[in-house]
Amino acid sequence: MAAASGELPPAARREMKDPGFAESSPAVPAMAAEDRWSTLPGDLVRRIADSFLDDNNLDWYMDYRAVCTGWLAATDDPRSDASDPRFRPSRWIVLDEVFQSDGNLLLLNTDTGRFLRKNLPQLGEYHLVATTLDGYFVLAEKTAPHAVCVLNPLTGVVIRFAAPVPPDVGIADVIFPQGSSLRLAVFSDSSRKAYSAAPHSESFVRYNHKQPAAYDFFRKAIVGGVYASFSEASVVREMIICLGKFLPVNLSPVTEVFSLDLPGHGYGMRCFLVDLHGHICIVMKILNPQGVLALFALQYDTETSKLCLLKTPDRYAIFIGDHRCFSVDVDEFPGTEPDCVYYTEHLGSSAHICKCNIKDNKMERISGAADFVKQDKKFVLVADRPYTIIHLLVSYTINNPDSQLALQQIP
């Protein structure tokens, strides 16, 4: 029997439902759905997993592997090789305690702009010594002799070292030299000493720097990510030689330009090393006797062993501070500008965020009022205003958190 005009055939009629209830798909037995997912072809499972690794979303990779035993078996285990570059955290900075709450840490990927809240209960079992520019946590056992270990917060993998960490260190980096096992490099600003050790080493070996200022050079190579990317000693030596030929002042040794203070010179100079996505960048800030600030950036070419003025591809910004420096892709951080260096200008107990355009050396303050105020020994963001992404990034560069182990040693 034909349906009346304007009326849907019986097979196409929709049942009227209570609008207070959301519609749902027909129920599928849970076991049947699980079986379908677990029987995906292994090559497809691996391709999806590799897409997470491409952007260093290692936490997503770990969650993905935990879905079912089939996916776990089809993908590689990060615990099988801690030095595998696929499973290393890359450019994940750990933002300081002002952005942490209830035991949750705030991590930020400076390549992709992704924020991650991470709860790490393992930290309660150790003293936190330092975090690295890539996101590793350097920890020390709470009981003497305080053996050190390195935690990958995204995979949960712990690299254990046999050696106890020197008690006064507060800066560290995990180095993966080609053709050799990984090493942990640690620095102490209080004693101006640097050490390194491999996982099997019985003790940390102290670096013997011939000039005191060499400590500042290698310290800034560590915190700027340069040493981790270019750990070959020959590259470091060649860069120092090129820098000596380029500098507008006669300094002996050349590494003096990386010192916090330059006694005997009529103006202040600060120099920073930055890994600009595979290129060594040297940012120099010079204040002449008239109080005029000049800032310029150099790029070291590892193929020609020459320094030239930095020419960025119009997509990166550099952030430098008293203790740390790094670069970001401006496409992933709205509000930041390409070809610019963001830094802090200190005025007694306060500090302003300033911006310098690399192309025309034009400098300006981000805001009229001070952005940071000094509390105890640290600069903290002014609390009576909203934070921008620039405030967030600069806050990482202006302080260096104290080592919990070092604090325990203070009587």
C-alpha cells in the first residue's frame, strides 16, 4: 500500500525520541569492538605509531602501545634502547614552579607549541637536580652516596648511572656522542666546575679547563642545546677560532666573551649560544660607554667553518635570558615575531621584556610597565596582569631553579 502524499515510507520513518537524551549508535558488544581493533594489520599499527614519533609526541606513543597486546607487540619498546633517537624527548622545556600546581608539571614543546600537564610520582623518590633543554630530568637518590639517574618523562624510561652526582651541580645535559655511549654532563655555577660520566662510570670526571672563562663557554653551549647537537670537540674548537677573528674587540682568550662579567672593559657584553634548528647561532649583546645597546646574531657554518651574520628563514624567534636560551617556530606560537630576539632588561629589582629585530637592529620594550619583579634571588612575573605566550617563554630563560640535592647540603 502506497504511503500518503508527503509521508515517508514506513522503512524511512524516524522514531521520535525524548530530546533530553542524546542519540547513540547501535550498541556493539565490547568484545567484538576490541577484537576488530586488535586485529589491525601490524604495518598499519606501526605507521600510526610512527606518526606520533615524528612530532615527538612520545606520551601519545606510550598510550597507543597500551591499547591492546597486539599493538604492544607490533611496536618497538622504548626501554629496549635508551639511546634510540626516536624515543628521546626533543625540545621539551619544563616550565618553572610558577606554572605548576598539585604536583603536576607543565611541559612545552618549543617545536610544535604543544603544552603537556604531566604528573610524575617518581620525582618524590629522588632529589631533582636539573632539567635539560630537551626535557630530561636529572635525579639523585635521596640516600648517600646519591647515585644519579636520568628520567625521560614522556616514556617513563630511567637511565641509571653508577656514579654519585657532585652535590653542588645545578645544570645538566644528556649527550649522545656518535659511536659511543651516552654521557651526562653537569655544571656547578657556585664552584665553576664541570663534570661528565657514562652510565657505567664509577665517578664523574672533572673537565680541566685551561682558562676559567672556558667554563662559561661550555655552560652556555649546554643550556643553549649546542653541545648536545654538536658535541664533536673539533667543531667547538673551530667555532672558537672563528669567533676570535670576527669579534670587534681584542679578547684573550676568546672564551672571555661568554663570561658574565668582563673586567677591564669599558662596556658590558653578553654572549649566548643557541641551537637554531641544526645551526649554531651566537647572539651578542653589547652595551657601549654611552649606554647604547647593540645586539647582533651570528651563524656558524659547520661545512665552511666560517661565521656570518644570521639569516633566518623568517620563521624563528630566539629567547635569551640570564640563564637559558632557545629558539621557537613562530608559526606555532601566536604573538611571537620572526627574525626577533626576545631578552630581558634589568633595572634593579625589576625587569622588562624587550625585543630586537635582527634585520634592522630595532629594539623596543614589550610593555611600558615592568614584567618581572625580584623576590629573594629570583625574578617572578608581575601577578596583576594576564600572561602572554611571550611572558611564558621568557620566564623560562630568566631563572635557573636550585638543585634539591644542593639545597640539602646547605647547613
